[in-house]
Amino acid sequence: MAEMMYWEAVRRAHDEEMARDPLVICMGEDVGVVGGTYKATSGLYDKYGPERVIDTPIAEGGYTGLGIGASFLGVRPIIELMSVNFAWLAMDQIFNSAAKVRYMSGGQLEAPVVIRSPGGCAHQLGAQHSARMEKVFMGIAGLRVVTPSNPRQAYGMLKSAVRCNDPVFINEHELMYNMKGEVPDEEYFHPLEGSEVTRQGKDITLFGYNISVHWCLEAADELAKEGIEAEVIDLYSLSPLDRAGIAASVSKTHRAIIVEEAEAPVGVGAEVMAIINEACFFELDAAPVRVSARNVPIPFNRTLEKAALPNPAEVVAAARRMLGR
Amino acid sequence: MNTDDKKRLLREMLFARRFEERCYEAYMERKIGGFLHLYPGQEACALGVMEAARPGHDYVITGYRDHIHAIKCGADPKAVMAELFAKESGCSKGRGGSMHIFDTAHRFMGGYALVGGPFPLAAGMAKAIQLKGGDEIAICFLGDAANNQGSYHESLNMAALWKLPVLYITENNLYGIGTRIDRSTAVKDQYKRACSYGIPAEQADGQDIEAVYHAAKVAVDHVRSGKGPYLLELLTYRYRGHSMSDANAYRCKDEEKEWGKRDPLIILRDQLIAAGAIGEDDYHAIDKAVIDEIEQEIIPFSENAPEPDVAELERYVLAENDPWVRPAAGGQQ
């Protein structure tokens, strides 16, 4: 098993799938000649040519719709939205066309398109380049939403998503492309549903996804020093959420903290708490808690920006409070 | 287009007119619910263009005024009417409705209800055709008002840039819902707008099916020959309001009367009568045959068709048993 960076894992998945099937294409702003803002498609333009590695105009609604239309005829486009903030401009096509076409055609037509995009907050990118939009995507029937927290998942989920017949939104993270991790040398397919127990524990469950999994792991290390065994669950699939996995862990630890990089309202945490209430309320020894971003547009000032976002120390503090420490 | 073609098209057009009028009645009887956008007045557009194209071979996509486009592509009118009646036997299994007629077996890729939504989808289908190397073309029918959406400009730009085999038809019926074109659109001649993207375009009389056919033939040949996209504007008029919920109070009676004189059905009928190909009696006989087909076959089929099963409410949201949702790590599927 070799170590590779997140972007290399995404690139490898592109390359293998494009080599296998001539109808797999990739498209987006600067994905071709430039090789992608985060290098996720580097080298593919020279290998597969401009017909299959398509530098698009800056017209998110247009090229996303074009990719979806191509998928109607069996093409498997991997669309890169350079920043998830730009996805707002493509929402009509993602929601009204890709997510609904199977249903409103009575199962005749499908849109097997992959849309991948970095979300999350990086450093001082300001309010319009710091959106965390997973909550928006996960509310739409007909769309799968996954969010890889490491290179292995990034590789394996893109491979599965390309072959899956549903539209899949892959929520990546601007700060994670240079993260290193082990990826199997052989071909590997990661599930698009479920969750992963990233760390076993018995005292409290920390639910994270994407970058917040790492905050949870950091917090768990800290808590371990105090004799608290935190379980960390990676909710890599946001739609559908893994009800059974959530309930199993809470039934074991009886305490839950959901850590999300996004603002709390109508978010992943709210949804996980609802599932806990529905599925395992009587297993709880304490009211579940969310550690979320503050509900503000992300400020430019670095101090304000950091204050707007959750961090491992807040997770540790929340866990201590919950356990009466 | 010879006389036999025109006689066949007269029947098709009469069928389209009576089908839509019958939809109106069924709506008033509350047999059809939801939104209903009818096509009378514009029939020569869909029929004439598809006469020049290859129905069932070329990929067609349109907006919500879609019944006749689907039927001309080859959809069974019984399945279309049953869809309007929201039945399981409907072409979209009662899940779509009037605005979402689909018949992919005949490459009618659907009616879409967001104005301008199909522009990029059509370009994408054309991209797929180009990648696969087929001789099909993608045809996108939308109204003049859709051309004010950003999706129009984004799609035309990409279609021209990549020489995609897509034909955009603008059925210019002068109104975007209830707003007249000169109150919404800076350039009234829609074909002129295509030149921003270097796309060849033409304007034709959308009420004379022969004129539509000849203009469409040029357009279709251009696109099929690999020269890239083309835009054809057809000047037309809808006799009814935008939808059934539209009282149609924004148009003056004189204008409606003027366009009434240019009814595509009357124009075609009179051409055939003038040529001695049919008489008045023949016209009425065709009309009667068409109405009989609707009343004796299509309506009873739709009324008697089964309702969708509530137990299947959640079907078609996602693919069923897709192996890649929970694959084995090595992916042996």
C-alpha cells in the first residue's frame, strides 16, 4: 500500500476510469491544459485529448447542464466545479435535471454524472469562497452526496461514483488536497453508502465528515490522555446518512457530539441529531451536542475567520462538559 | 414535400389540434390536473421541423409545451394522454405529468419545466453524439422567452465553440407567459441573437408547414453534416393562454384575429384544396377520423388505465440495486 496525496488519489481514479471506458470524460474550468486548480486532472489532457478532458468556459450552469445532458446518452462525465461556491450557479441543472430526471420520466432516463468540488474554508478566501454547501446537496432526493476524508476514500469513491448510475456529488476540501494517506495499490472501490468507525471508543461518539473527521481524531487523542475513550465515526456518505451506523455507535457510547465545519442551522448535525432521536433516543445518557461554525458569512480577517470555525479544542471542551469533567 | 406528404401532415396536424383541444376539455372536467400548456396555433413548428429531421433517431428535448413534440417523435398518443390523466400506463408512469412527457425509446428525451433548462442538456446530448460518432443530431425546441435566460447564452457559446451537432429551434410566439416580447426582449428577431456566437440562423414562417419544413431541412442538413450548431426561429402564435391558469387577458382581440387568419391548419388545408388534392368533404372526413380515434381509443384507454401503486412511491428516486453503491473492494461486478 503506497502513500499518496489526496489530489493524486483523485487523479489516479480519473486516469483509471478514463483508460477503461472511452465514454468517461472530465470537464470543468482549467481541468485540461492547466491540469486542474488542485492538480486533480493533471496530465490527463495530454493523455486523453481535448475531446475527453474539456476546458470549459466559466459558465457553471451551462457546462454542468451539458455534462448532465451527455450523461443521458451514456457518457460518464466527471465534472469539476472549481469551488463549491460556484455550484450555486449550477443548482438548477443539478437539482431540477440530474436529481429528478429518473423520477419524472418514470425510470426511463438517468443522469449518471459525477460532480466533484472542493468545499470548506481555506485561509482568508472571504465570504464568497468559503461556503460549506453539503447541507444544501443532502436535502435533495435523487442525488447521492459523499465526502471523502482521506486519499483512500477520495480514490475509491470517485471510482464507484463514475460507475454508479445515480448522480453523485463528491464534496472535497480545499485544505485537504495535499493530505497524505495510504491508498491500496490494487484497484479499490469504496462504498457510496454507510459510515466508517475510524476509531473505537466506549465513552462518547464524535461524528465527523470530511475535514471534521480529523478534528474529531485530534480531539479523541486529547481526550484519551484524560482517560476518555471517544469513538470517531466518519460519515462519508451524507445522503443517504447511515442510520444504522449512527444508532449502533450511540447505542454503545450513549453520548454523541456532531462536529461540522458548516453552520448549525439545517445542517448535518441537525440531521444526525434527528436520526439519533428517532432511532435510539432511549439509549442516550446526555443530550446530543453540535460543534458547528458560527452562523455568519465567513470574514476575511484571519482572527475572525478562525473564530467563526470549529476546532478540536471546542470538541474536547464539549466532550468534557457532556461527561461532567 | 409532395402532396401525399402534405395530406399525411394535414392529418397529423388535425390530430395535434384535436388532441390538445380534448386535453382542454379533460382539464375542465378535472380529469387532468396540475399545469397544462397547450399547443394550438404552433403545430406546424414541431411537425414541420421533425418532418425534416429523423423522428425516433434524432434526440429531441423541449420545455413544458411538449405533448405534440413527443407524439411526432413516435410516442404513443394513448400513453401521452394517460400521462396527462396521471396513470401508471402514462409514458412517464404518472410521475411526470403534462410538463414531463418522456419517451426515450423514441429518443424524445423529455419536457422540462424550468424555462431554458434544456439548452445545455441538448448541447450535452450533442456532445455525447460527437463522442460516440453517430449521425444523430440533438434538437432543442424552446420558446422565444427562454432565450433571455443565461443558459441560452452559455449553451450557444459552448455549442459553437465545440461545433456540437445541435439544432436550436426558437418557437417565437411573441409572449413569455403574459409579457409581450417587445416588453421583455431588446432584440425581437430571435435569429439575430445567434450571430453573437457565430451560429448560422434563419427566420421562417412558423404557420406554413411547408416553409417550416424547407427551413428546417437546411438547418438539419447543416447540423448533420458536422458543421456545428444552427438556430432556426419560427414565427408563430399560441391561441390559448400560456397555461390553463392563464386568463389570456393581456392580448388584444385584433391581434388574435389577425393570427387566427394565419392558422397553420387552415393554411395547409387551403393549399391542398387549391391543389385539388382534397375537397372540403375529405377534410371533414379526416377530422372525424381523428376525433373518433381520440374519443374511441385514446380517452377510454386513459380513463381505464390503472393508477400508480402508492407502494411504489419511492421507486425511481435512485437506481435499483446499483452494484457500485456497496461494491466489494476489488469491484468484481
